[in-house]
Amino acid sequence: MKKILLVEDEVIIAAGVEEALRDNGISVCAAHSSGEALCRLEAEPRTFSVLVTDINLGSGASGFDVAATARILNPEIQVVYMTGRCENIEAAGMQALTFLKPFDAEDLADQVRQMFG
């Protein structure tokens, strides 16, 4: 079964996104900090097909850093960024699909399903 790693430091946002993904039949593992995400990626690098991460994760590594590590550990992982800041969309550039908050979590679920093939 394909699984995503959701990285979002705002618990309320994480819960809403996680619920929408699960309601769409997508297996989700949520991490609420970059440190927690990195630990999960290092422990099970091939478990996740898609990384969905906020860009600004408070203290610690950014979503860009988490994605870079994920790609080293699993070069086949696909990345989707989430951000509440317009300037982060330009910074993400062509690295990955980026959703600007607030967004419809159903749209994210549709995109993840397409990534799964």
C-alpha cells in the first residue's frame, strides 16, 4: 500500500489535512515537526511514496530541508509543499507542486491519488 508522510507543525491544520486524505482512502503518517519527520524518514526511508510538507515548520529544519533528506534516502519519493506565504511558492520553484494555504484538502487528496498512479 502506498503511504504519505504529512509534515505540518500546526496541529489543527494537520488534523484537517490528515482527515481529508484518510477519507479519500490514502494511508497517512503525520509528523508535527521536522525532527519527527526526519526520524520517521531515517527509520523507514522506503515506506513513503509521497511527502506532503509545510515549508515553514517553526524551529528546526524547513520543509525544504526535510524534502532534501527524503530525496537522499528515497530518490523516488514525490514531494508536495504547503505554505501560507506567497514568497515560498517562488522559492519552491519547479522543485515540487505547492499548495497555498488555505486550500481545499480534497484538491490535495486528488493530487496525491494522481501521484500514486
